[in-house]
Amino acid sequence: MAIEFTDSNFDETALQSDKPVMVDFWAEWCGPCRMVGPIVEEVANDYADRAVVGKLNVDNNPNVAMKYGVRSIPTILFIKNGEVVDRQVGAVPKAVLVQKLESHM
């Protein structure tokens, strides 16, 4: 299951993780975000032991989105060792997200 990132837990759960991290920046009103949501859940389940996968609602948590320059959603950041190593903007198939995540494992 995808975890819920927030402004208050982001540093601890994403930046300090010893595993690769995939963060889906989304909002309830965003149509493409609703298409990506189930894919993120699948990836979270598939990689439960090997990566931290979660979602961050930009309406409720604007600080992290601002910090990382997220202007379009969905935006998915890939973080390793506290640094953003890749970014995907827009809705894409699961295979694209898996390939990006795998490349940072």
C-alpha cells in the first residue's frame, strides 16, 4: 500500500530512507492523477520490500511541492539517498514508472 507523504513527514520518510523512494504529487481534482493513482498503488505493492512508494496531496501539503518545483501534476519524483535522481511529469504506463524505479535500485 502506498504511504501518505505530508509536509511534516516528508524529510523523515522520503529523504532519510535507505531505500529508493517514489513520490506521486497529486490532487483530487486532477483527472490524470486519478489515472496514475491505481498504478502507484500497484507499484507500492510490487516493491513493498525494496522501495518506499507513496503519494503527496499538493493541495494539503504545498511546502514540499514548492520546494521541489512541482508545477504540473501528476509529477512523480524518484529519490535516492535524499536526492532527487529522476522525475516524471504527466500520466504514463506502469512500465515507465517501474523502469525508472528499477534503474535506481
